[in-house]
Amino acid sequence: MARTDVVTRFAPSPTGYLHIGGARTALFNWLFARHHGGRFLLRVEDTDRERSSQGAIDAIFDGLSWLGLQGDEEPVFQFARMDRHAEVAQMLLDSGNAYRCYTSPEELTAMREAQRAAGQPVRYDGRWRDRDPAEAPDGVPPVIRLRAPQTGETVIADAVQGDVTFANDQLDDLILLRADGTPTYMLSVVVDDHYMNVSHVIRGDDHLVNAARQSLIYQALGWDVPVFAHIPLIHGADGAKLSKRHGALGVDAYREMGYLPEAVLNYLARLGWSHGDEEIFSMAQAAEWFGLDAVGRGASRFDFARLENLNGHYLREADNDRLTVLVAERLDIAADDPAFARILGLMDGLKERAKTVVELADSAAFLTASRPLTMNAKAAKLIAGDAAQVLAGVRDALVALPTWDVATTEACVKGYAEAHELKLGKVAQPLRAALTGSNMSPGIFDVLVALGREESLARIGDCV
RNA sequence: GGUCCCUUCGUCUAACGGUUAGGACGCGAGAUUUUCAUUCUCGAAAUAGGGGUUCGAUUCCCCUAGGGACUACCA
């Protein structure tokens, strides 16, 4: 039974934040596991002690949990399994599938330069492959290399890329254990994936060649090779490698820019994968549909316009209480602040007009402003001239209202406009300016109600 | 340089030998409207180029061009 269980994993190295490409890799692994009722595991590849940091680990876990992509088990830390990796290297040594290499880094550099100069492929030449260890120079700690086959070919049956064939003479004897005894990435991934029973390795395209190398290690060990699936990388809007300038930001940056996790998830799922004409769907729905065969093979470009559109959709669908909390955080308003209730009250009208939480907060800011309002240029124009008389008249009509709701204020303002033979816009626009300090806002009667009678009348009064 | 991968509207993609090459974002026009949005309708917009295979190629093969990955005692 254990043989057929689907186990996927996301294995980031904690040398930075969780960038958008990593998030998508995690998502695809998660989706695949969910689709098959399997498990999705997390493994922190922290064997590079120099570059790994706790801050990065925290950032990655934060990003994952914001997206709701938690692992199904406690995360595994690769560094803690070093002994196991070393054991396996010893096994390989014992079985003759690995050997000690005493070439110094300087010699290696010289070798590569010579190869490059001669126009030859650059790779380890196997100089210690068959040499007697008795010839080992004194005081040089050896690395352990895999004795890889030098002829034949290695084919990776990739679930996304199809069969990819590598000639074995293109793959040199990779290092398993460094001179200081620590395992390299190649060794630890294989060992950990094996012991974690990972059935499907879904990762970035940049690992395709590694798959061939790792496959050689599996073979030397006599272990089953997992199914590989190398998904194309995400490029920037200009088609070049994703850089910070165009989207290779941490997922926390997307939260900061006001995107909702469900929008980011939907966007990412649809980038490089599709299910017919489906564009907007939940992750539960995506999990039902997801399959590696529908993952595209070409790199895709990151498109902020599309993300923004999706975000607008999810914003409109989002719960008002939730959005109000998000806006209040950005506006630095406490839950017992009167402005909090105003924002919540106007949220229906507000969220319909925003693409991001940042815009939402901006558009809600007038609800928290203190009088007298500062007008933007267009609003100032709207209340100039004879608009003051109109505002004074509307205020007088409004003051007389027995109740204060959308229906009564609307009837009142429209009645005033008709009585004075004014187009509604002639009344509503100055009113909007007086109330919000802007020429754009949600429906003016909704604004009146959200602000409340007292504040509304006071704001109008400031302009007459 | 070597090895490997990729190539349908501007972008994300559908069409797994036979379609007027479909959808979505964005863009343009219009409708609705108290502003801005939302919503609705309509429109422009693509098979990188060249050879084959085939009755028939977006689809299969080859070449070219362009893009990308890898080429560490990093992961």
C-alpha cells in the first residue's frame, strides 16, 4: 500500500524569502497531493550553513501559511539528517559505487581552465576514479565522488517534459560528501526523498539536469526512482529571468501590495496549468481538476494586470468584516474607533471599486479624516462658485429629515434637485466633494449613511 | 563553448491530424449611471521562419532563428 501512496514535498533552501516561483512550486505539489489524497511534505534544505538563516526559515513558513499551504507533517530539516547522509555515502563507498578524490580546489580550477581553453566540455576528468588511494597526498582531506557510468544514457521519464535523454558521458562524477564530511545537495535530496517516501518530485525546470544526476545515485543505491515533474520557470514581463523588479518578490511583498491570498493562489495555479476555459476557481476545485499532464512546458511571464483583475474579483467576493479588519490595519484604526464602523458600513460600495487592499484603504481614508476635509483639486472645483448655495440648500433639506437612511436621503436630495430644476449630478457632485474631499466615491447616499447624520451635516456645513 | 528544455493574439492559455484557431486579462467602442467602479454588449488581436510526412498540419519529423536552464566541495 505504501508503494502507491502519493507523497509530494516542497523543499526550499532557507537563503531568502519565499519567492513567487517557489510559491507556485509549493502549490503544484500541494494540489497534486490533494488530488490523489496523498500527503504534502515540507523539507528545509539547510545544509549550506553559511547561507541559511532562521529569518529565512520564518519568512518561508510565514509565506506558506499565508497562502494556506501547510505541510501535512512536521517539516524536516535536512541538516539534522546529516548522519544518515554520511551513512549512505559510506554504503556507496563500500559497494564500490563511490570513491575518494584528493583533487584540491586549486587543481580543479586549473583543470577547468585548461578544458575551457582547449574548447572542451568542462567537467571533472575522473583523475582519482581508478587511482590507488595509497597515492593520496598527505594532509589533503578527500571528497567522496559517485562512480557514475561513463557510457550509455540516462533517461528521465518526466511527467511534464516527457522523456529526456542524457548521455552518461556528459555527466561527471559528482561530489557526494565534501572534504569536511558534510553531504552535498545531490546526495541529501536523494536520501531524504527516499526515506520520506516521496513518490513525485515536482520542482522547477532548473533541476532537470540534476534529475539525471540524482537518478544515477538512485541506481547505485538500488532504490526506486520517484516520478519527476519539472515545471517551467516563471519569467518577468519582459521574458527575461524573473528579477525583483518584476515579481520575484517574497510573497509577503504581495500581501503588502494588497493582494489577497486566494487571488495569488488562483493566479499562480492558472500560470502554467489550465483546465479548459476555467479561469476563476477555488483551490478545492483546482485540486479536483489538477493533473501533471495539463501543466504546460513553456515558461510563462508574470502579469500583474491579470493578478490585479483576479484580486478585484476576490475583493468583491470577500467578507466585509474581514476586509474592514485589513483596511483598519493599514489605516491604523482600532476596532472601537467610530471610523471602523463607518468603513464596515460602506464596505459594499468600497470593495466594488478597488483592485487591491491598498486601494481599498485609500478609498476608505476619508471616513477617518477629521474636519475640515482637505479637498483634492477636482473636489475643490466642485464646491467652488454657486455650488455653495446648492450645498446650503441641500443641507437645510437634509436637516429636516426625520430618519437617516439611503431611501430617505436619496428621496430628499433628488427632491431638492427636481424642485430647483437641477440635474442630479449638479447636486450630487458638490455633495460628494463636501463629504469625501474627492470627486470619486461610492454612491453618495451610501456615503451619507455611513458617515452618519451629524458628521455628514457638519462636513457639508464646512463648505457653505 | 558544451548538454538539455521551450516557442498559438501584447499576456495567460484551449484546440492531443480535419474548428470561421476558442476563452480570459489587457486594449478600443457602446449601454447602464450622481462620480468612479461594477455589470452587460460589440470589436481589433496569434499558430516564429523554412523544409518535409500526409488527402489534410497549430498538432508528427528536420533545419534555422529567438528565449531559457544547467555546466560549484550552492541548493
